[in-house]
Amino acid sequence: MARLLNAPPSSPFLSNLTASLRLVPPPFARRSLQFKVKCSSSGESQESESEAGTSSLSSATAGAASSSSGSTYKLCAGIGGVGFCETAYLTYLKLTNSDAFCPIGGSSCGDVLNSDYASVFGIPLPLIGMIAYGTVAALGIRLTGKDFPFGLGESNGRLVLLGITTSMATASAYFLYLLSTKFSGASCSYCLLSALLSFSLFLVTIKDFGFEEIQKTMGLQLCMVSLVVVTLSTAYSTTQSIPSSLAEMEIPFFTTEITTPSSTFAVSLARHLHSIGAKMYGAFWCSHCLEQKQMFGRDAAKILDYVECFPDGYKKGTKIAKQCADVGIEGFPTWLINGEVLSGEQELSELARASGFESNELRGLS
């Protein structure tokens, strides 16, 4: 330090020191340079990390969606497989005319499975169910393996699956309604199991759709529901319930002789009813039908247009005659006079009034 202070301005020592100081950048300059380099490096790193994070999030979201769809397809395949086994067993019993083993419900279960409602347009209902469950199971397996059938994409495959499960759930709801109204008090464990499986398939499938997707597919679902209801209603329009007292009976057709004599009024009324096309619908085993004929008497009863609703006798599974089903018979006897339906046994005066028949005897009665 003393050397520096005592050195003359032109000395070689000061010249060398000045040159050295020029070569070394000031500390603040180095800090500024280092700061700029660090900022640049930090910005690139953040952008890279942001892109990597976005890519990872997208991959995770896609993976979660794929995993959810995969589990849905596997559930559909499993539930469909169980339903296929159940309906295959019932189809075998139906085709071989064997009785089902009913752990719950006993004989009432067999009555339901062997009733007129156990077929649709002549096709056994278990066979239709077997095809539906088998289709769902096969489609679930194909979608799980990303092996889309018939060139369908995954989105179209999901729509097909939704349409089928919606139809199955609708049919099950319809059959539960029939079970509670047409077979009051009866129990059918196979029917309840099938309904549970159908509803489960529908819920499993629908949960895989978002709210917006559900809104877009609402039209498809409503179409499937309407189609199923109309088809089943048409198929069962000719099926009428039979009194429970006859459910287990087999009755061959027979005729009963009318023993009472016919009055002049009864004969005239019978001729009038015949002339206007009035019809009486009844069943050979119906006691009220017999009493109605006895009111007319032997000769007048022969003039009536009588329609027998069970011309081939009755046994379990027998359908009512189409002529009677078309009228919507709810009981016997039923009269159809000038478009008016009269249910139950009617007095002759009431029949005359409904048909517009007038006579001196009728005026005397009034």
C-alpha cells in the first residue's frame, strides 16, 4: 500500500496495475451478467415444466376415462353373462315343456312362467331375453378389448349398448307391472332376478355418460322406450286374465240346454237384437251367461248372436278368442249393442232400452 502511495504517476508499477484492472470486470457487472443468464434459464425451465405438467394431466385424465369405460364394459359383460345363463335355463325348460325349480314362490312361479304373458307374438320370452343378455355380454367383451364389431367406433358401440340396456330395463318395468296387476299375490323369483339384472345393466351403462351426453341421447332412449311399450302392449292385447278358480283346471268345452220357455216379448227382442247386429259374448263355463240365456228362454236364445270366447275349452295357457279380445272383455257376459258395451247380466228391459226396441209389453213394464 505504501508502495502504491509513494509510486510516481508515470512509474511502471502503476501502469501494470491499471492494465490489470481494465481486464477484470467490476463486481456489479458480473452480478448483472449472472442475473441475466439465470433469468433466461429459469423461464425456459418453467415453460418446460408447465408443458410436462399439462401433458401428464392430460394423460392422467385420458387414462382415468379409459379405466372407467373399461370397468363399465367388464361389468356389462359380467352381468350380461349371468342373465344369459338364467334365460338359457328358462328357454330350455320352455322348449322341453319342463317345470322350473322355483326356490321362492312355489307353484305361483310356475304359473307365471307358463302363462300367456311368457311369450311375445308366439316367441318364448326367455329366448328373447337370452338373445338380449348374450348381445350385451358379447358387446361388453369386444369393447373391453377395443375390438369394435362391424367397424363401429367406441362412441357408436356405447350408444348401441345404451339402446339395448334401455330397452331391457323398460321391458322389465312393464313385466313387473303385469306381475303386480295380472298375477296379484303371485311370486316369480326368476322374473325378479331378470328385472334386477336389467336395471343394473342400464344404471352401469348410463353412469358412463356425462350430463351433456345424456341430454344428446335422450331422443334415442325415448324412442326405445316407446317402441318396447307399443310392441308389448300390442302383443298382449289379445291376452285376458282368467279367474283364479280356473287357473289350475282343464275344462273341455260343453253346452248347456236352455230349459225355460220363451215369451213373445223375449222372442221379439231377440229378433230385434239380431237385426241390428247386437252380440252377446260369453264363456261356456260362465253361470251368469247361462242365466242370461234362461231369461230369453229356449227359442229366443237360439236367435241371439252369441259369441263363445273359449270354443275349444279351457286349460292353462289358453287364450281368449280374438273376437272377444277385440271388444275388450272384462267379464262375462258382455253385450255389444249399437257400439255400447254392457258388462254383466242384463235385464231384458235394459237390453230393449239400449237397443231402441219398443213394444206394447215394454210400455206396460215402464
